[in-house]
Amino acid sequence: MTATNQIVTCILLLLSLFGTFSKYVYIKKHKSWNEAQSFCREHHTGLASTEMMLIQKELKKHITTEHIWIGLHFLAGNWLWVDGQEMGYKAWSEGRKPSCPHGKIECAAVQVTRSNNVWEARDCEERLSFICY
């Protein structure tokens, strides 16, 4: 285990001791991105955003090949988190974010498998599961 991996493991352990992971809730209902955001705001805080390592840790409990809505969308020429945080962590498929998505493909979903966690721009009207915080 590298020093970086040890540091990340220690941070994740400390965060789990303080209940940080428990604030994320995986919702198996299939909704459009806007419906998912409304559901999360009504029952929780909003679609999950920013702390992607923690989100992916929660999603690892629900290994799936399907895509899951996250709180990232294309607005005013840029990809933004719904909570206003800057996009410091990036996990776009094929290593690049779509710079100018077309049509309704302005919402982001994550796909979590045993070996890979990648974001993809998706049609906002597509009906997917989602994760709230």
C-alpha cells in the first residue's frame, strides 16, 4: 500500500467514524435528473455532489452496471455541482469531460462497478436511480 493510499484509507476511516458516509442515500427509484433532484430536496438535501470518493464508497455497497444520477450538470457553459462547489475531483469516462454537450445531454451520472467508477454526460430525461445526501 502506497503512502497516498494509506492517507486516503485513514481519512476515510476517520470520516466513517464520524458518520459522514451515512449522509448518502442510494435511491433505487428511476427518475429523470430534475425529478431526482426534486425528490432529494424534498426528502433529503439534494442530489449528491462534491465528495465523490465518499459517494462512490456508499455506492460500492450497491455494485451495479447501471448509471446513477449525481448532482452535476451543464449550465451556462460549464459543468457545475448543484451545491455550488467547484469540480475539483473528476472521473469522466475516457478521461475527458464533454466541453459542449448537445441537446438534453447536460446531466451527469456515475457508473459504479467492482473495478471502475466513471462519470458520463447523459440525457437529463433518462430515468435512472440516484444518490441523495
